[in-house]
Amino acid sequence: MEEEDFRRWFGATAYASDSGDQITVWVPSEPIRRHIERNYRDAIAQALKSLDRPTAHVRLVVAGMSDDDDESADL
């Protein structure tokens, strides 16, 4: 991945939690969440596989949104 692409799409993300089967990551906005989900789903799955965590899911949550809001996605 190009450094500029990483900085643009992942630079403002933050680790939230890891429950073993689910890793939660805060993202700054809904458009960034959608872009990561659409364009980096396979790369994230491959990275998890390389870390020997192929069954883990990454949950992207827009920062500041509660669990009741529909602003999250599981990868």
C-alpha cells in the first residue's frame, strides 16, 4: 500500500478493543468507514490470516457513535 493511501484512509483510525474474535477500530467518519470496507476488506483479511487470526473480524465504528447507531461494519 502506498504511504499516502495509508495516511489518507488509516491515519486517523484508532484501536478500540480486541475480544479475540472481534477487533474494533474507531474511524473518523462514515465515508472513510465505507471506503475502507469496500477497498481494503481483502487486505485486512489477508493480514489477519498472516497473523494466524483468520477467523477474527474487524469491526469499523465511526468515532462518537453508540452501539445503537448503524454506523459500523464488520469486515
